Amino acid sequence: MFCTVAKRASFVATANELGVSQAYVSKRINLLEAQLGVRLFHRTTRRVHITEDGERIFEMSRKVLEDVDNIAEAADRAKGEPSGLLRICTSIRLGRSHVSPVLALLQQRYPKLDIWLELLDRRVNLIEESFDIDIRVGEPDQPHLIAHRIAESSRVLCASKKYIKRHGSPKALGELPQHECLLFRDRETFGVWRLQGPQGLELVKVTGRFGSNNPDVVRNWGIDGHGIVLLSVWDVATHLHDGSLVRLLPAYREPADVWAMTSSRSSASAKVRVSVEFIKRQLARGPFALDTAFHV
């Protein structure tokens, strides 16, 4: 509980995560401070801030918890069955539509696993935030982490027939800046589309009057005829099939593979290795395989 408060900097967030009351968290921290004879946190009305003594104890406490995890991992290897808490983070769209159903199957397959899934549209610090796996779209760019390719995928250019009828269809990549482009802010650079085509990688700066951090919103704007979208093929596959969206400039695509990122310590964990392989197998059977159908 102390480590969770230290990471969350909040009694309320800790209580919500652990399923207890805020008063219980406060009481336990007070008891720990009395037992150790040091002040661990400075309290304010909105947040708690760890003290210098608390920082030192936090580092030692993390090592203790890691040792406990190592003991459990050794037992798991002996039994050949993963168990314990598995903490995973991913984006809201990917997590809600694709990762969460796979994790339900994972827990059925390994009933001794406890799974915590956090949906965050931001870059996380795996070690400081104590996540085992971060599932993300796009090329990995953190060399201190270990990248496991989960699924091959791409983002493709699409628009509705209504938009094409009013504004025409771009015939070349250089025409995109003259079109209304619907901007999706995810973990990547906003407003810059990186497209692979006959000339290799090309960067296009696009603008538009509509933008959102939610791909469902952007896709729906595209279907309604408000502009051109660049979204993952698994986000638009159904709409390409039913004709509510039309593929544009099919020679171009933006690589958007799905990766599972782990730290070197968590990669040595049996439960993490088993889980990464399970997620990879399940997603390979799902909508990510539709890339082949669209020749991207």
C-alpha cells in the first residue's frame, strides 16, 4: 500500500486501485509512519508528496517486492503455471476493442493470473509505474526497453463517398495538404503523416478543422463526409467492406505494427513471457490479419 501511494501520489487513487476506503489507506500509512518513526509523506488537501526519508524507504521497499516476485516466479517455473498479478497498459481504443477480450481468454487459460489493465493514451514509464507490459502501436523508440512485435498492421487513407463527391479524390500525396484532413492525436506526432510508398518514406504535414484524441470520433467524422482520415486498418476494415469509407491512394500506407514493450527485468518473468506469446497468437487471428485482405 505504501508503494502504491508513493507511485500514485494520492490516497484517493490508491484506495480506488486497491478497492479499499481512503480512510483505511490513511490509517495504514499513519501506522507505518508510527512504526518506522519517520514521516513518509507530506499531505495537502489534493495530493501527497513523498518525503526524503520516504524516497529511501520506497527504493528499499521496491527491492523487497521484487524479491518476493522472484520467489513466486521460481515457484511458477517449477510448477509450469504462471500466477500472480500481471499489470498491462495500452491505449483506450486498442485496449477496449482488442486487448481486453484477449486478456479475458488469457485469464481463463491461466486461472492463477490476476490481471490489471489500464487504458492510457500517453507514454508510460514501465519501471516507475510498475507495469509489466505496455502494448502500443508504432515503431518502438525506447532502446532501454525490449520490444516484442505482436501484430503487423498499417494505417490507411480513407474518405466517404460524400466527401469525394464534393471535394474530389487526391491523385498524389502532395495534394493532401489541400484537402480537409481529420486529425487524430495519439502517441505519435500530431498532424504529420508518415507514409510508405513507391518512393519510400514520405512525410506530409496536413491540417484540418477537426481533430480528436479518440479514433472513433475521427472515423465517424470521416464517415459523415468531413474529411480524409488516416487510421489503422483494424479501425476501418468494416467500413471499407460496407462502402461507408473508400480507400484513397492505395499505394501508400503508414506502418502501425502493434508492439508489446517490457523492461529487461519483466522480460525474464515466466508470466510475462507466456502472456506476450498468448496475446500475439490471439491477435494474429483477429482483425489485424485483415491487412492482407487490403494488400497494405
